[in-house]
Amino acid sequence: MDKVEASINELSKTIKKQSIVEGISFHISSGNVLALCGGNGAGKSTVLRMIAGILRPTSGDILVNQVGQMSDRKRYSEQIGYMPDDYQFNQSLTAEEMLLFWAALRRVSKERVQEVLKMVGLEDKKNKRVATFSKGMRQRVLFAQALLAKPPLLVMDEPTNGLDPFWMHEFAQLVKEIKQQGHMVVFSTHQLDIADDLADHIVFMNNGQSVGSGTTHQFREQFGSLHAAFHQSLGIK
């Protein structure tokens, strides 16, 4: 993959005069993984939805490969693969049918559908209705659809929720492979061990604001661990 980059500059979101996200900025490039870390209500999902194009920012700029979200929405959407934290699946569709539907929207081949089903370990479950799947299996379907078009930027909201230890490990391996291929990854998590394992860069969030950012290495060097850095950023002793 050619060199890619994404810049998020002073991103803010206000809803009904309430500030949900305020002044979030970061930059990532080819082969980089960035984790937004924070508790429930920290604003992580709102940031990711703005990057994915689902929410319009109140202010700030988002550029992926120099393509602006508002200036060229079609080209911008082609840069993004988005995995939401949850999704209301059609009760009657199988995993394969669901992915074929998304593949048609992204103009992706049927062969690619089979590839991603295998990547996420659902090849033998592809003819089962998604409505019968466990939370972890539904997460894998969502992960598969985000990978379909081989996007330069993969955006994932709490991707490890509901995964058992085996698939937590497999997920981590897949993200590392994607990283090695030159893709960029931004994901949110409250699981600091996952962030520590996968992320090159960390943004700690609280009440819609960044309360600390830097490389994972820098946080380990300064505080001894990511957990200690997070506690320090929130003022927890």
C-alpha cells in the first residue's frame, strides 16, 4: 500500500448546546495504530463517528489522504472502513448474505467476501443467520465488513467487546497484519491491555477532552505502565 495519512484537527461536537467532544487532534500515517482510551461517556464513540462520517463535526477538520469529509464525501468514504460498537442486524440474513450486501455497496467482489469470512473465523458459520450469533460472533461479522474494501483507514468502536480470549488474540493478530500491510487503524477501548499491545499512539479521553496523548513507548518510559499513565491523566492516585 502507498503511504497514507490522516489528520484530525481540533475536532469538536456540540449537541443541544452541550459540548460532547472538544478540541481533539491527532495525526497518524501508514502502519500506525492509535487507541482512544477512556471510560463510558468519555466521547470516544463520538470522535469515531465523526471520523467515519456518521456525525458532522461542529468544528474542526478531518483529512484522510488529503481528502476532506465535507469537500468530497464520496472519495472520503472510500478511505474508511468502519466497525460500530453495535448494529441491528436483519433477522433473516445469514452472515454471508449480510457481507454480500455490504460488498455490493462497496463494489467488492464475492471472492473478497469469502476471504474476510475466513479471516474472522466464520467460514463454517456463513450460512447461519446472524440473529442467532453470540455477541462475539456478531463482532466478527462487523469486523469482516470493515475489512471488505481494504480501506486505508480502519475505524473501530470497542472492537473487542464480547470476544472470548481466543478471538481476542486472533483479533490482535489481524490488526498487526493490517498494520504491517500499511493500513492505519484508530480504535476505541476501555481495555488498556489491548491498547498497550496494539497501539503505537494513545489518546486518553475524559469528558469529551484529551487529557493525555503520546506514544505508548513514551507513556511506559515516563510512568512505568499504560495503566499508571491513565490514572495520572485522570488525577487518580
